[in-house]
Amino acid sequence: MIGPPSVSEVMQTSVETVAPTATVTEAARLLHERDVGSVVVVDDGITGIVTESDVVSLVATGGDPDETSVEVVMSTPVHTVDAGESVVVAAQRLRDHRIKKLPVTDDDELAGIVTTTDLAHFLPHVRWHHPESTGDDDRVRRTERRDTAYENADWEFEYVGHEDAIDVGDVLRFSKTLDETEVEAFADASGDTNRLHLDDEYAAGTRFGRRIVHGTLVAGTISAALARLPGLVIYLSQEVSYLGPVDIGDRVTAECEVVEDIGNERYRLSTAVTDGEGETVVDGEAVVLADPIPETA
């Protein structure tokens, strides 16, 4: 079965470590000589992590790195991830705790370290943190789009955000069923007539064991969601990681969250699609331009 790689496949196995009693100067020397961004503090287990910013903060506030032990400046508690977990789990942990590095454990022993840079090769969106809630009281919840050409009874849409303009923290979801008719129509419209999507006997011999929906058709629900943002939304870029297959007839949900206003009516969004069981099958990020809705007769 295809799916995201495990942390063990992408982690760095060489990890610099120091004891809690080591001086900050010793840790800084390791950071410099080994050209790494962090050292893990170990003492009968992982007890902390020291980064370049910790060293800089000590010096900037008048501390003496020769006389200060790393246990004074290290970050603790340390968030870790098991080597057998998927990169999606690691990315979620990095986002949840707003950190850039995760020590990796195997049977509770330090086995490596994984960073946002390591994961970005598989999940481009991990470079961007989700915003904290702004606490705005002028957000609305809408389940109807006023200016799409048409809607379908099978489609479901929810937008939680501002009424007339996009803002950081706005979230939208769009759900639909990807059935046999949709798969065949997409194959004809796109020219992607790969037998994996159209031929039961052929697909049975593949790693999937059955026909599956085109990945691009699944990701297309992200575009459908973005079309329901306020304004005339124009795609500027989309990065996508395909994490798992979708069965024909499954109902998928695209969820997009505005994570950054990058100026000039341009916005960066995290984008994801989940299948009927709530598993993430597509992940990534998009940049859109939001123009005013044109006046029509």
C-alpha cells in the first residue's frame, strides 16, 4: 500500500548530544564544528535540546557561556516522535508545538532527529505554522456560496471567516463523493486514462488491489473549496503531497485554512483532503489572489 514514508526513512541518524552539566560553550562548539542546528541533552534519557538561538539568548542577556551549564538554557520538556510513525504525524507535532526539530526515538532510545527541512521534501506545507485564533467576533459561518455558477445536492460547504474579505485564520471545507461517473468523466476530460482508474482486472494486479480515484481529481476538491472563499479567487500556486489512495465512491473533504497574508491581496493557505474515514490523503499549501467580484448584469 502506498502511503507517506515513516520518520525512520527521512530522519538524520547522526545526532550530537551533551550531558546536562556540559557548559553552553561546549554545546556551542559542537553546533559550530559539526554544522548542526541543535544538540540533544541526554542524562538517562532525553532531558532537553539546545539550539543556536538558546546560545545567542544567553550571550545577549549577559550570561557567561563558560560558566553556564546547558541545563540552564535548554528547552524542556522535549517533544519527540517514534521512528515508526509517519512523516504526517511528525509534521503535525512540529506544527502543534511550533518547533522546528524533533528528536526521534526507537524503543525509548534516541535514534535520530527530524526537522522541518527534512519533512519539507515530502510535505511542503510544514514550513508554515497555523495561526493562533485572533478571537475576532466578526466571523461568520456560511454554508452557501453566493456567486458560484451552480451547486449540487451532493456537495457540502462550510466557511468560517469574514463575510466580505479573506483574513488569516479563516477556514473552509468542501465535501463531495467521487463516484464512478466522476472518475470516467475526469479520465475523458483530462486524457488520463490510466487503467488503474478504469479497469478492474488490471487494477487488481497492482499494489492497490482495486481501482482508485485519480490523485489529481482528489486534489481538485481543494480548488472547489477555494472557489468558495470571499472574492474572485485566482490560483497562483499549489504544492501537493499525495499520502494515500481514495476508493471510487468514497466521500472526501477538502479543508483549507488561511495561514498568511502576504500582501497585495495574496494569501497563503494550508490545504488538505481527507477520505471518508478521516484519513489525510492529500496535504500541501496554496497561494491565491483574491480580486473583487466583477459586476454583472
